[in-house]
Amino acid sequence: MKKLKTFYSFSFGCRVNEAEKEEIDKKMIENGFIFDEKNPDVYIINTCAVTHKAEREARQLVYKINKTLPKTKIVITGCSATYWKKNNYYQDLPVSLLVDNLNKEYLVELLKKHFQNSLNLSSNYNSEKSFITSKFLSSKRAMIKIQDGCQRYCTFCIVPYLRAFPRSRKINDILTMVKNMQDKVTEVVLTAINTEAFGYDTKESFIELLKTILEKTKIKRLSLGSIHPWSINDNFFDFYKNYHKSERFIDFFHIPIQSGSDRMLILMKRGYKTSEILEKLKKIKKINPFAFIGTDLIVGFLEETDKDFQDSLEFLKITPIDKFHVFRFSKRTKTQAYFMAKKLKEPDEKTKEKRSNALIELGRKKYFQFLEKNLGRESKVLILNKREGDFCHGLLDNQLPILIPYSKKLQFGEIYPVKVMDLKKGRLVGEAC
């Protein structure tokens, strides 16, 4: 029997999944496994289940690995894995181990127990190697999952059924994590399933967490994976007014609003109106016109008429949202929308495609306009570990990507002053000051 000592991991879906992958990778290396991208003995897949497409892609990867690396042991976890386990849908998959979300934090221990008779692990643990296993960490950016689960139960969403009720890390524990990595990374990205639910169980608050990190650590950049509409309140605006000029808090806000139609928001059970969202978005831009705002949007939800979609389109035109991530509605078993669909009509796929394309086109125009707005300004740029010809990649202080002429003086993972000089083929180009 082949002895297992190497591993590789892959994550689908959101940045929470990517943060979980980083934690799994670090723990695997701490337990003596060796990272191997080309021919690993164990291949770990962190799956997503937000749409049928995400679920299908996870299955396809499993079959691909089984075909190309037949001797590799496949371990699956995450939302699709949890969904498959609950419904006995994984029996035909060529996987060696399935770990649901409830036990994901114990994945490495469960993996070692499952393969205990075929392990050949290294005893030479190198802490530096645990920081090289993702595209984020290779550029000295680390993700930390601060919260899991959701209490909202939006009608379209399967996530609360697969990740359960909110659970948060304590601020002191997160603070310790940041302090332990602040000499190894330049930026920390905080991720959560629902930022509104942070601290529900620990009696702490999301804004308190942000303040504590900025005031009690030396991390050079602090950014958010997403911030949810319900988190954008008076406390948030007080915080942002005080800290947005610090050059440490990154001016990027991914705010998933899902629709610009009030009728759709009611059917989705989102709990807010478009007028409320618009006011919040305008306040962010008033504090900082160069804040980069992105959003998630669903087209083709139940009962969405041409008028509903047009209302949404017109609303999005007037919002200061700069980038769209568009999803076509995907009915997920056992969600409220699944049962609602027995009485409510769902737009056909051709209609969904047409509406999706219209939003994508509007999103392109708004993104290009925002890129143009950034021309001529000076910003602090984080240099990424990625080259393209004579240029290296970087991220502005609002996470906009930019190309900088390569120089040996520019070290990846470090921050440099840059002036945005040009816009070529939809991409910003700058020069180091």
C-alpha cells in the first residue's frame, strides 16, 4: 500500500472557503504533510453549493482527479459535500473521505485517523512553509475566517441549512492570529458568511473587531472579503469616517444586495428596501469617492417579470456600485424558494440569460467608468507575486488591480507609492513614485 505524505488542496466558491482552505493547509503542514501541487498523495477539495453550477463543478473536479491521478486519495468537504452527505448523493463519487461542515475544523485529525495505517509523515515542521500554499499567501495576504453560519434564511439561499446558526471567533483569538502573522504578511482579509452575525454568540461586535485589529496590531493593510447590508449602520459609518484615511483600512466593500427591485427583495426575504441601500451606498462614497463597491446580483428569481427586472436595472444604473457579480437563480432543494416554486413561476433559461447579459454589460460600463475615475491619483499599492511581461501586478488602496513596470526594487508583498497614469484595454497602469 502506498504511503501517504504529500497533499494538495483546492477551494471553490467564496473567500470564506479560501480562508478555510488556508487553515487546512497550515494544519496539514504542521502535522507533517508536504505540499505537492503536481502529484499529491491526498487531494482535498473544499466545495461550494450556492448554485447547481458550483455543485456540478465540484463533481467534475472529483472525476477529473480520479482519472488523471488514480492513486491519489480524494477528500471532500464544504457545502456541496455537506449537502451530498445529508441526502446520500455522494455514494457514487470516487472519494476516500467526506467531511461535512460541522466537522471541517477537525478535517486533518479525521484524515489522519482514516488513513492511519498508510501515513508516512515528516517530523521536520517548517513554519515558513505553511505560508506558501495559496495565491493570497504567496503575495503576503492572509485570510481569516471570523464567523460562520447565518440566521437570515433568505428564501433563495441554501447556506444556512449547510453551515447552521452563527458562530464567531472571539476578538482576542482573532487578535492573536493577526499578531502571530503580522511579521509574515502585509495584508489580512477578514471573511465571514454574514458579518452582521459576528459576535451574536460572543456578545462582541464587528466594528469592535475592526478597531481592535487596527489599534492593537501592526498589520499594514486590513480589508474585508464582504460586508453585508445589515452591517452597514451608524456604527459602521462612524468607524469608516475615523479610519478611512489611515492608509491601513482598505477602501473595498463587497456588499451583496442581490436585487434592485423592491418586489424581488421582499420575495427573497432580504429585509431592506432599495431606497435604504442607495442611501448607504451614497454615504460610503461621500466619505471616500474612491471607495470601490462591488455586489452580488441574482437574475431570474421566482416571479421576476420584465418590469421587475427593468426596475432593478434602472436602480443599478443610479447606484454608485462599481462592479457586479451576476448569478442566474438556481433553485436549491429544501430552501424556502424550493417550496415557493410550487406556486410561483420561474423565468425560463433564455430569459435568465438575456437578463444576465444585460446586467453584465451594465457592470462592465460602470467598472470602466470607475477605472477612469482613478486616473491621475496617487495610491499605496501592494505588489502581488505575479508578473506579466514587463509588468508586475498590484492592488491599489481600494483593491483595484493595476500594472506597474517591473523593477528589481519592487518586492512582492510590499507596499509602494504609485501614481495611476493610464488605462489600457480595461486595465490601469501606474508608475512607482
